[in-house]
Amino acid sequence: MLKDTVLVFISRNFQKVVSLLLTVMLARVAGREGLGSYGLLVTISTFVTTVATLGLGPAHVHFRGQKQLSLEEIIGNSFIGAIIFGLSSILAFSILRPYLNMELESKLSITIITLTFPVAILQSYLDYVWVSERKLDWFSAMYVARYLTLPVFILLGLVIWSGDVGIAFGLAANSITTLLLSLVTIARNLGFSFRVSLDAFFKAVRYGFHIEAGTVAQAIGYRFDYFLVKYFLGSSHLGLYVPATNWAEVVWLIPGAISTALLPRVSVADRKSVKDITAATMRITFTISLIIGLGIMVFSHFIITLLYGRSFLGAVDALRILLIGTVVFSLQRVLSNYFIGQGEAKWFQIATLASMCINVVMNVFLLGVAGWGIEGAALSSAVSYSLSTIFLTVLFIRWSGLPIRDILIINSMDVSKILQQGSLIYRRIVEAR
């Protein structure tokens, strides 16, 4: 699993670096308002894509691992879902948009993003095609390609149109281009035959719905605060909150990569072996996340000042608060796919629904009533992240019978295996050269 983890980690790491560089560029060029507009547009697309996919992608991985769906059925489901859920999301968002106070300088910017919903949804489904076939090298390559072209299209958009319309144009053009690239790549490597089967589609949707409830709740839990900060405080404060969240989520790079690599394995393995794999994964990711989190916390003032300027120092306290929650949440990034892969998505759903409720209520109170500013949003996220992670961790401990030290404290055997696998990967790279 280490090889797959490294591949996904490299692609996710590349994505995070590009995203951070984009925020730095926009902060220097467009200031806090411009960065706030970028954060809102990206979050709208990400949030709607997360909600509207209805968990179809992870469901495909689960049923493919159980040999209950063919590749042709998965590709067919992807197109059906993109059309149905894409058009539905455009309609729903258009109706709700006037009530969400998300307008920017130009209404055209959000309109452009809205029209790309079906494109983003189909792209999400195609990502899971690679995961279901356990070809994480191509999954990683497509991920890198998507973010390799993003700065180019953003800059092109800003040259053609100034302000948030240019940013929206760049995001939309990048989505369409990378979708076409994904379609061509799948056709060349896997073949592009597909079969439309309503039975297969609704079978995946039914299981995906159980996953989706948790995924939507999770998305609300760590992304809906962008909307609330914009609603209560405005784009300028959101411009401060964007770099705080981006740097706090750096600690998720390794857990996210390992979790993606873990999903196809826990879908096919027996409970006993999965228990041991998951426990080892949890203690390794938690240790690494803790080290990274402490490093960012210590140097947060320097990072923000150097990259964004002194006008963004208001993000430092929020960043430090968020880091507490993101380090703890690194465990849940692993556990979520454990429960999904083992057909127990309901527990992931319960944890994230509870976390969502806590996060939204705390955000509304701390932002709208107590007036705590972006530090209130950060505290709400940190508390909700921690509580949902504790719930799933306790449940995993009860199921596995393992003591808590076996899932939190790395041991010499873990270090030895990492070094052995790392040495093997290095030798293969040298031989390939």
C-alpha cells in the first residue's frame, strides 16, 4: 500500500502547493477581497460537487471490489449521475442563491461557476474509476494535470477579465479542459465502452446515499464556515480565513493519500487483516500529522508574514486554533474509508452528521451572536473535528479490541516497514532511470 500512498501523496502534495501558491499570488495581486472571492468560488464548486455526487464514486469502488459492478456499468453510471445530478444542482443552487448572500462584484462570476457543476461532478466520478481499478498511478497523474493547468487558466482569466469574473472563467476553463483529458486517458488505458443499467445505477445510488449523508455532513463541517464567514463578516474577513484553513489542512496531505490507497484494500480484505492494517495506518498518520502540525503552529507568524504580507496577520490565531482540530481529524481521514470499505458507512454518517450540527450551531453563535470573528469559526471547526474523530475512534477500538496505544503511538516495527518499503521504492526508481 505504501507505493499507492506515495503516488497519491505526491499528487495531493502538488495540488496543495499549487493551491497555496495561488492564494499567495491572489493575495498580492488582489488583496484580501480578491482572495476572499477566490475562496468563495472554489468552495461553491467543491461544496456542490460533494453534495451532488450522492456518494456514487465511493459506492463504485465498494461494489467493484466486491465484483458486483463491471467497469462498463461504472462508466455508464458516471454519465447518468453527472447529467441527472448536475442539472438538478444547477436548478437547486439557482433557486437558493438569492437567499445565501454570496454575491460578489459581478453576478456573472457565480453564474459561470454554476454552469460547470455537471462537468465537476463527472470529473469526480472519473477519479473514482481509477481508484476502483486500483490504478492510482493514473489517478495521481490526472490529479497533477488538473492543478498543473489551473494557475495558467486563472492568469489567463485575469488577463481577459479583471476581478472575480476572470477567476471564475479560469476555474471553469480548467474544469472543462481537464475533464476532456480524463476522458481521453480512460479511453486509451481502460477502454471507453459503457453500459447503461438502471438497476446498477440505483444499486450504487442506494449505497452511495448512506455514504453521501456522511460526506455532505463532513463537507458542511469543514467548508460551510466559508459561507458563514462571508455572510456575517464579508469577503475581506474570508480573505483572512482562506490562508488559515489552507495551511491548517496541510496536515491532511498524508492521511488523505493513505486513506485513498486504503479504500480499495479494505473493500476486499477480511475484518481481521483490515483491523491490523487500519490500526497501523492510524498510528503512522497521527504521528506524522502531529509533527507537521506543531511545525506549522510554531512558524505560523513567519509563514503568513512572508507569503501574504502583514495585512494578513489576522489569520495567525485562527490558523493555530484550526491546527488542533486538523491534527486530531487526521485519524478520521483514515477511519472514514475503513467504515465505508467494510460496508458500515452508517457509522461514518452518524459521526459526521453530529459533527456538522455542532459546527454549524457553534459558527452561527460565535460569528453572529458573540462576534468572535474568524477565530470563532476556527474554534467551531476544531471542536467538531475532534468530537467526530473521538466517536469513530472509540467505535473502532471496541470493534478491534486493540488498546488505544496501538492506534496512536508508532512503534519500531512501523518504522522498520516504512524504511524497507521506502528503500524498495528508491531502488525501483533508480533502476527505472
